[in-house]
Amino acid sequence: MKSNILRFCKDKKSISIFWFIILLPCLDLVLVKAQWELGLNPNLSFVLAGMSAGHIPQILLFWFLPIYTLILCSDSYIQDVKTGVNNLIISRKGKRAYLLNNFYSSFLIPFLVMFIALLINLILAWIVNSNGHESSGLLEMRNPKNELFSFSQQHPLLINVIFLINVSFFTGLAGLLGLSISMIFPDRKYTYPLAFFIWFILVALPNHTITMVMQPFTEYDYNYVISSWLFNFIILFIITIVAYIYKEKTDEL
Amino acid sequence: MLKKLKNSKGLQIALAAGILGAVIIPSSVSASDDEYGYYFTIKTLQKNSYTAYKFRQTDDTNNPWKVGMTYSNEPGGKTITRFWMTESNTKSRATKSVDVLEGYEYYNPTYKIANKHDVALTAENNNYNTNTYIAEGYWDEETR
């Protein structure tokens, strides 16, 4: 674990992706600030709410998530295979410890990076738009049949925090997806396109799109959000489990 | 019977009045509360949908513009689509964005640039998913 974190901190590519993930939500805040001259409500200014025209920062950030998490940390396994370090560690600490360690860090590092990025954005939104009262009508819209929507209107900050944690969680799962693919096909040529392809299918599903569990203040009620949460979680979880079992059963030495 | 009707003076007068009305009314009604239809295919990545431009005659930003959505085949219950008006010369926003719930209509003030200018209704998806869908309804650039 320590070595993985150290590797993340020392690698220039990882650090540049780290700053990319930190700065993209801030770019969204700049766009929101420019578009809403009188100041948008701070709860809606949060990057996840998606109030900037075109949603470019959100699309750049969330549609290509596993590519970022792969560069962040989860392609470290490919590096290990190339240099043969994996065999060294496995023979010293055991296979299970090595695998679990990789899975833990591939979840935790993306989780923490996204959590920090979104938290900075949420705090900045509250500082920059602290007096903002404008809204596109979302906070005033009367839609009593949609319970999640009504709940969001009553507790906008709570909903933002819940979605913040949820998006960080799914970023961790995207990290696991990257690691799983790289364990099954330990070659960058296959890992990156395949991880992106699987993720993009999840994004493009019309009724269970993964963005449904990322965006607060939408028309989707509990039944849509929970079913797409379960659907996406189960798919990502199964891929992870399959990769783990596959790697544990096959011999590397 | 038909011949009688054709020759009747009442019908002739009614026809004349109808034609006269059709000519005169359009030039005067644009300042009142109208319902111009729109039919958009909403796409991702800000490939925005625009209607034809209409001239906004008023000098008052508080003369509200209106948008309503009667039908949308976006998945998920009563759905939301985001609308605003675009000014023709600068292609900039003439109003703030308004999120419209299916089956409802909303009245909102405009920015100064909208007054005495050509404006068009513009729309995009409020979600950042990949869905493409149809949104149908009506709008008016000024309602008083």
C-alpha cells in the first residue's frame, strides 16, 4: 500500500492527472460564474449539478474516468509485470497479499483524489457564489410526484454531499475496473481501450446510465437512481471479482 | 342549396372579413401571448437546437418570455429539458437558462440584449448523459 502511494506521488503522469481532476471542476465553476452574472445558487454551482452550458467539464471528467484512474495508479500492475517486480513481491509476501494490496490501492487512491477534487469544488462554490440566488427554476420547481426531487429541494446541501461521496465511490470502482482489465490483459494496448469501452457502455445505457447516480437535481426518482446504482455497481463488482479469482487461480511463477 | 350558399351575401362578407383578418392580425399579435410550436431533437455535447428567429418588440426586460414543453421521449417519468433564448447578431444568451418540466410552462424576464432584437428559442439536455431525444412544445418571445 505504502509503495503504491509512493509510486503515485513520484510519477509525473499520475501527478498531472491528479491536477487535471482537481482543476476540471474548478473550470466548471468559472464557466458557471461567467454564465450566471448575478450569481447562481451555491448548491447548484457544484460541478455535479451540471449547470454550465454544454456540460463540457462533466463530460471530460466522467465519460473517460477509467483512463484517468488507470494513469493515476491502477496500471501499476502492468508496470510490475514488465519489470518482474510482481514475482518478487509475491514470493516474499504471498500472492493473496499482493493482489489484495493492489485492489485496495486501486480503489482508495481514485476515491480519495475524486473526493478531494469535489470537496474543493463544493467549498469554492460556496465561497464564490455565497450570495447567489439565481436558479434555472430547479429549486422552485413544483414536482411533488418525484420524491427524490422534492427531498433534494428541501436538503440541497445534504444531497450534494451524498452525491459527492457516491461519485467518489464510483471513481474507486472505475479504478478497480482498470486494474481488473489490466490483470486479465496486462498490456497497455488492450487495457486502455477495453476499460474505456466497458465504461462507455455503462455511460451510454439509456435507462441505467451511470451518470444518473452522479448528478443531483435531475428528473430521475428513487426507482431510476437506485436501480441504475445497483445495475452499475453489480457489473463493476462482478468484473472485479472475476479478475481477482482469475488471478488467484492462475500461476504467475 | 350549395349555389344558394355561394351567392349569399353573408358568406361573402364573412370570407372577406376572414381574409382581411388573416392579413392584418399576424402583424399585430406578436406582442401578445402566443404559442409558437417547436420540435427539437436534443443531442449531447451542446449540439443545440434552435427555432427560427422572432423579433422582440418590447423595451422592457420584465415583459416575460414563455416556454412550455408538452411532450418529451427522454427516459424517466416527467422529464426536464433546459431552455433559453439566443440573440441573433451576437449569438449570445438573451435570457438565463430555464429548466422546464414536461407538461408545464414557465414565464421569465429576459436580459437587456433581448429587447428590440431577433431572438430564437434554444435547448439542451439538463443531464450530462449520452441520450438523444425529442422535445416538443411552444414558446413566445414576449407575452404582453
